[in-house]
Amino acid sequence: MDTTFSQPGPVPMQHLQQQPQQEELVAAPACIRQFSAKGTDSVSLSASAAPGGALKAAHAIALEQQAQQQQHSQQPQPLKEAAAARHIRAHLSRPAVARSLLHHLAKGFGVQLRGDVATNEVSTAKYTLLTFLPVNLFEQFLRVANLYFLLTAILQLIPGLSPTSWFTTVAPLVFVLAVNAIKEGYDDVHRHRNDSQVNNRKVVLLSEQGDAAHQLEVYWKDVVAGDLVKVRAEEEIPADLLLLSSPDPDNLCYVETANLDGETNLKIKYCWSKFVGGREVQDFQALAQDWTIGYEAANEKLYVFDGYAESAKLGKQPLDINNLLLRGSVLRKTGWVIGLALNVGRDSKIVRNMTKAPRKITQLERNMNVLVFVQFTALVVFCAVLAGLNQWWSLRHSAPAWWYLQSQDVYPELPPGVSAFFVSFLRFLILLSNMIPISLYVSLEVVKVFQCTLLLNSDRQMYHKDTDTPFACRTTTLNEELGQVQYVLSDKTGTLTQNVMGFVWASVGGVLFGQHASEDNRLAGMPANTPHSLALDEGMQKAMCFRQDKSDKNRQPNAALMDYLTNLAVCNTVVPSVNPDGTLLYQASSPDEEALVEGAAYLGHRLISRTTEQVKVDIRGALHTYDILATLEFNSDRKRMSIIVRTPQDRLMLFCKGADSMILARLAPGEPGVETVKQHLDEMAHAGYRTLLVGQRELSREEYEQWEAAYSAAQVAMVDREGRMAAEQERIEHGLHLVGATAVEDKLQVREMPPLIDAIIMSQLQELGASSKGCMCIQACT
């Protein structure tokens, strides 16, 4: 279905008032209200009014105007729509990317000049050649001990003040600073090498300046916003791209976002419009000439993107995160994609989420800083006391009889007084500076280096034989933190299970199916040892008429089960593909959804194809086509997903599934069977299964048309788009009919679990608790 979205604009206030204004008759001759043709009113006071009449009339009019203002303030004000933060157009001829001497000079100081064109070059290094020495020394002198030794060395260099040689303090201090600087520099060299490797990767652009096929190969660092970038299979996305074209007939592609969020399951991304596509430069002439892309300012939100594509003919088309290929994700199971570069370099979302390499401070160093501060305080007290005693002794022995002890009254031998006290204080400070031994820090640095090179890197117990990977110590900063683990945060889903989901139980029509599953009930076409044991339940098979006696030949499948399975087959984001052997392969971003769709397929409801406009489902051998009118996607706040479709019977249906708390709150009043389903949910939870509730309702055409207009306006809004969309979604998801509940099992890792539990017991870890999302927190016994 083609839908044209229009931008909501401010509504003039005179259009908010629909009733025509009528002429008002005023009996008092002192005040006559006249109405203009435009509907604005003016007030004239008659000079022939009785004394005080004009004043009373004016007071009455003021009160009336005040009431009108209050009434006006209570009326809903039109929402002022903000313009997009950025606007770009695709260019088929690339702008020149020149780097001047000023650019390279600024880069030496760690500053990246944008110039006229923002490039895709990124830097994760901490230092440059020009900033290494000052920045590194500044960070090292944040250590209290280094600052103390620097102060002592400065005092020792003052002529006539120090009773000891400066070499004994300066040489060890320089050694400690040099060792730390070399380690930091070594680490940063690797960062520079990684940056150079990433920035000098090559990518193909579609450009009229390219070869005969209008393809131009450039470095990643030379990509600019507005470039048409072509990424091939198994390649990494170089910048945040608006997906324009892919070879998939459904205009989608698959990406892996492990570099962004650690998730290895594939995500599905959709081309933003059917109006733009192709694989050659000439296919994108209309895009470059007619379309303007407006989108949000650069930010670090990986799962949110607000934008729109606007043309004079088709108005505004909404853009969201499903149309955006993020830098760092990898293209999988798709031959190629073509995208429009939006956020490049430091503006891309993954770079926005990067943090500068911090200065690593161990707990030992923190404790030593406290000890140094305490020792320094005690040292100052001792020196002050000794300097005071020295002044007292000098005063007692200042008589002529002690002439051989008298000072020469020149620096640094001063007569008793404030100056002499200060000089004596500094001398004692230098003499007693060994209370804080610098040799301790020298020993620590030497031990750390040898610990890494001779012990850790040669540890056979840290060698992984399968991948031939030895232990590699990349830094010596955190050696003393090894073995000091206090808390372990473990996601039970990913570490204790196989991440293989099985559709095992179903609650429909007050009956709980799946508790009596057996391999003996396996039907033709079902694989052996399927995780979807619900299809092996004898009661389910009888309800779906897969097993019929002679007396049941005329019995039809359970209508509630048919609605239940249809809902599961339609309300999802699973995309089927065909294997070379002709079997269907379901691709889903959520393994739970994949399990539900596969389980429904075993029960006679096979999802055949899915596009942005249609879903085709094979229901017991008959192909049914559902037109997609709207998809209300799942997120962590909504905890549910809905889809509005037009059925083959020309009915408008809202299918919804989600967490029990979300669905139960949106059921129609007096919905039957709720208590039974709650009991079944408790049984599923006690069995350790993941649960969802399934609901649906039929929409009238008038209700849908009104809602669709408001939702379309919210989709292209640049101010509080998420809030406006959520409000419209909430408005349509109500009065649901409870269809049933699902239970999905995540199989445990049978082989790996016993050794893991034994290791946890041997390490004396104690479990503190578990969150609702399955995150387990355990604390080490100390």
C-alpha cells in the first residue's frame, strides 16, 4: 500500500475556531462592539455615554477578554515542528577532500579540523608526537609520589640549600618516569597502527568520476556525507549509511552488530523506500535531484534514529533505525548493499560511544597515594618541630662565649629568625625525604615488566590449544589487579544455555498443550529431536485434526488454535529465505520469534514470505496473503509488538504479542479465561520457560484511518518522535481479545554445565541474586 506522509505544520489560530462569529448586540449605548469581516473584534467607546458608563463598559469588556484568554490558554496549542538538525543530498560527483598543512599540524596536536567537508577519518590514539611528552608527564605527576619526588629534586637543585646530592633523587625519578612513558608510548603506537589500518581500508563509491562502471575505490578516511557507498558481503560498514538498495527481492539485508553490542545474531535492515533503488549511478539520479534527507544531530544512541526523506512530489517519508546501517556492523548473507553516507568519522554512532583511553589506576596505587600523603604530612610535622628546636638551640648559644658557633649572617647561614627557620625547615625536609623511598617505585616498575615478560606470557595454563593462542600481556599497568576479582556479572542466557530456543507449551482456549509431547507422535516432515516439542503433543495434534479417528472425519480444527497460530505466523519480524534444497530458512533478530514461527510452521501455519507490504502464510495447504498496514515494533519500554494487517477476508486486524504485564493491562473489560491463563503462566514460569501473551482485535475502517493519519504525522516528526509514536501506539493497542500464551525453552548446555559449576564451587563464589533479565551477580568469598 502506497502511503504519502505530509509534514504537520502550525495551525493558524483563526482556523481552530470552526463556528462563524455572529454579530453581537449591545443594549447599552455606551459600548458598541463592531466585528470586522476577518472575525477580529474592535471596541469603540461612545463619547455621549452617561458619566461613568464608559468606565463600567470598559471594565466589563476587560473581564470578558480575560475570560476569553483563559479559555484560549486551555485549548490545545499546535505543536511547533522543529526542523531537522542536518540536511544533505546525494552527490554523484564527489567534492574534493584536501588536507592542507594546517590540517596536518592540527592533527599533530590531537585536533581534527573539519574544514569545509567532514571526512570519515577517526583517531582512537591517546597521544601524538607533539602531545606525548607534556600529556604523559602531566598524568604521571598526578601520582602523589612522583609529585613529592619532583618537589624534593627541585629543592635539592637550589644552590647552598641541600645537604645531599641531587643525583640520588633525580636519577631514580627519571628512571620511573621513563619506564612509564615507554610503556604508555608502546601501547599508543598500537592504537595508531590500528587507526591507520582502519582509515586506509578501501571501499567502493558510485561516482561519475569513477571507471567505466562508474565505481570509484577510495579509502575509508576519504568518505564524506552524501557519498553513495557500495559494501560487499562480509565487509564492514565504513560509516552510518542510509540503506538504499540491495539484491534481495524484499529490499532488505542482514548485518551482524557484534562490534557494537556484542550480539552475534543477525539483524534485518530495510531499504527506506521503494521509490529509490538500483545498482548503477544513473539509477540514483532522481535521488540526487529530487530528494533531501533530513535527520537528527550526531548522537551516541545506537538504537534510535529520527529522520525523513523529502521530495516535492511525494512529501516526507519517515526514516528510522531499521533503515540505518551503523558503522562497525558487518554485512552478512547479502551480496552487496548501496547506502547513502549520513554520519561519517567522529559523527558516527560507534565513534560517539568510544571513550578516550583512560589512565588506569590500580587499588594498590590508590592505597599508596594515601600512604604517601600521610607520610608527607608526618614529615612536614617532624621538619617543623626540628626547625623550631634548631632555632631555640641557636638562640641559647648566641652568647659571645659561643663565638665558634655563630653564623656568618649570610645565606644560607642566617641568624635566628623567620628566614632561618624556613631554610632549616627545607634542609630537614631534604634530609628526611627518604621516609618515602623512591626505590619502592623503581622496584615495582621493574617487577611488573619482568612479571609480564617472564611469567604471564609463558604461563602454560593460559595457553588455548585449539586456536594456538598463548597469553599476551598488552600492558603492565594492572598486574596487581589479577586475582582480585570481587564481583562477576554473568548473563545466564548466554553462558549457561545453548541459545537454542524451542516452542514447548501453548495455552489456548483454557487448555495447556505440550505437557504430553513424545517422539512417538512425530509427524511426516518433522525432524528428529526437534526442540519444538509442542508439535509432538498428542492433544495439540488432535485439536488441529492431524490425528483423526473414523468418527472424527468431519471435525474441523480448533478455531481458537487457528487464530493463535495465525497470530504467531503473522505478528513477527522474521524473514524467510529458501535454501538450495528448497526448504525454508527463517532469519530473525530474536531467537524467541524464530522459535515461535518454526513451531507454528510445524503445526500447519508456514510463513512463506515477508516484505514491507505483505505477509504470505501457508495455512494447511492454502496460501493466505495479509497486507501490512502498520508495524508497531518491540522495544524495551513497550515490551510488546503489534502489526495491523488487512486479512484475505478484507478485515482489519491488530495482532499483538508481548509480556504478560503489558497484554493483561490492555485486554477488553470482562475478557473471559484470564484467570486460567494466569495459572498456566505460573506453571510455565516454574518450569523455567520464557512466556508471552498473544492478543488481537478487529479495527473499524474509520478508527484505523483516523489513527493512521496521526501515526503518519508522528513518524516524520523531528520533535519528540518517540513520544508521539508511543502515544499513538498506546491509543490503538487497547480492548484486546486474549488469544493465548506461549512458552519457549532455552536448552541448557549439558556438556559444559558440570565443569562450570565445579569451577564456581572451587573458586568459592557466592551468588548474590539475579535480575528479571537473567543477569546473575556472584561475589567472591574473601
